[in-house]
Amino acid sequence: MLQQKDNLEGIVTVAVTGGVACGKSFVSSHLLDSYPEEQILRFDCDAAVGELLESRQVSERIANLESKVMLDESSGLVEKVTLRKLAFENERFREKLEDLLHPLVLERVRACIANARESVRIALIEVPLLYEASFPLERDFDLVVAASGSTQMKRLSEVRKLELNLARKIIEAQMPLHEKIIRGDVVVWNDGDISSLEVQIGHLTARCAALFEK
């Protein structure tokens, strides 16, 4: 599927997805550095959610979804750590939260691509819940970044300092990685050392290089 589609933007859109703590952002950063700056762009859906949570209007809409969500008296914003914990403890609330936030994120993705420079050839769109939420992103191919469950737990607990129980709930809330791997077009396995990952990224970079000659 590494073919440039014939659309108005002339941009190959790559959905970068995978499991939590598998290294999606790391892979995206390396790909971003592998091509001419003016010919590639990156959009992080998690970062977009973070920006939306800085909006009082969005925070109020979230608080209306669940009585346990409290707003900070001074800022009027939801407390992110508490919100994350509640989302992974309450599936019904998590679904409502995603139904609220995902359309807003999708609007930003589309605007980012639509407003891209004419020189842009590839758009890397990081979408952690691409399959779980059936995120309706129009794209050319899916890049799945994966790792073993034990590696995910270790990174969540030791690097991100999450409680083991919360880390486990976050992993369990996502689609099993083997299913994402089956759905993906390209898979990067990030369970070893950095040199192994860089070799895989190098192969992917080479496969996409022809897009920049168009």
C-alpha cells in the first residue's frame, strides 16, 4: 500500500498506531527526522486531546458526562490524572468521553492536512485508538508499533510511574496487540534494544523514499 494516492492534497497519510508504551511517538520522531523537513508533517492525537482538555468549554462538557468528574475551582479545567483513572475504571464513561473528544480531534487532523504546505508528501498521524474507536481517519496505510505485554507493563510502571493495577487496566482496555498487527499494513516490533528498532525504521524509510521523488 506504499502508493501515493491521487487526491487534492497529494499527501500520503500514514496512521501510526499500536499499543500503549510501545514507542509510537519514538518511531514517528525518527521518521520525521529521516526526511526533508518541508516534505513531512506529524500530528499527535494524544497531544490534541491534551490541548482540548485545556479548554474550559470542553472540560465543562466532560463534567456533564459524569458526576465524579470535578473541575478545578481556579482554572475551571478537569484534573487529568483523576480523569484518566476514572476513564479506565469506568468503561461506559470512557466510551462517552471518546464520543465527545474524537470528533474534535478528527477536525484538527483534517485541518492540519488541508492546511499543509504544497511541498508536504507524507503526513504521520499518531492515533493510539485507531481500531478500538474505529477512528474514521482517511489514510493510505497503517503503521503498527508493537511490543510484548511484559515490556508494556515495565515501561508503564517504571518509566511512567503508574500503579501496576492502573497500567494493567490501560493495556486491557485496548485491543489485543496481535489483532492490531493483523490489521496493520506495516509492523515495527519495539521489544529489543534501540539498534534493532533503528534498523527497522531504516528499512521503512527506504521503502517510502520514492514518495519524495514525485
